[in-house]
Amino acid sequence: MSRFPRHVRSSANTCVLRFGTSIQPLLTKQTPEVRESLGVALFQAVSQLEQELCAQVTGMLLELPVSSVTRLLSDRNLLMEAVKKSREEYLNFIQGKEGSTSTLSREKEEVGEVIYEKLVDTYPTEAPKLTGMLLQMEYKDLVRVIAEPDLFRKKVELALSVLRAGRDLPSPV
């Protein structure tokens, strides 16, 4: 028996929430599984709109409150606009167009190196993408995640499940 409501199609590594489906039933239980399901559903929806930076954009959007994420999942136009804005912000950040990001960028780069070193032995092929996904978090949260092994493991597992779910997606037409 599936642990997901009927409007969510699920398999071992994927979870698809159809656009326009009410996800209020998912919000009644704020369990890690529900949060993971929202993340997977968001990744799948974003990957259909933005293939190149879908992991980074999804990571950025998952920083929004759950109610905002659910709104994005139920309204394709809102999602398209959010993906566009997130992509632009990400590219601006990467290209260094933000005013005072040089110190923060250096600090995040150092944290990224630490994360990568922790991941590369266990996940040699996924380490770069997983590192990129985790680096979408706020700097203060990243420092906490690195300091707490259990929290680090949970974040890596979530990112890995989202990454694996994305690999199961058919190519957009």
C-alpha cells in the first residue's frame, strides 16, 4: 500500500504530483517523507522547465515556505515565473554581479570544498551535483549542516533522492 495519497503517483525513486492537484492533504503531516515528496515533485516540475540548472533552481525554491512551494506545484504559471527568477538570480550570483558577495562567495566556496570532500568517497559521480544542491542553502545553515553529522546525512539523502528521481524522468518534448 502506498504511503502517498491517490493524487500522487509514486515508485521506488520517484513521486509525481500532477499540476492542479490540491496538496493540502499532504500538508497535514509535516513528516520528512512529505517534505521529501514535495522536493521530488518540485524537482520533477522544475526539470521540465529548466534542464540545465534544475537542481540549483529546485534547491533555491525549496528554501521557500511549504505553502509557497505547494502553490508553485499547483499553478504552472507561477512555477514558470519562479523558475525564471531563480535561474536569473543564480546566474547573477555565479557571475558575481551581486554587490558584496565576494566574501560570502569565498566562504561558500570553502564550505563547498568541505562538503565535496565529505561526499566524494561515498558518491564519486554524484558529489559535484550534490555539493551544488547543498550549496543552495543559506551560509549559516550550511555551517550547521557541516557541524552536525546526522543533519548532514539527512540533507545528503534528500538531495540524493531528488537527484535520482530526476534521472528517472523522461526527456521533455
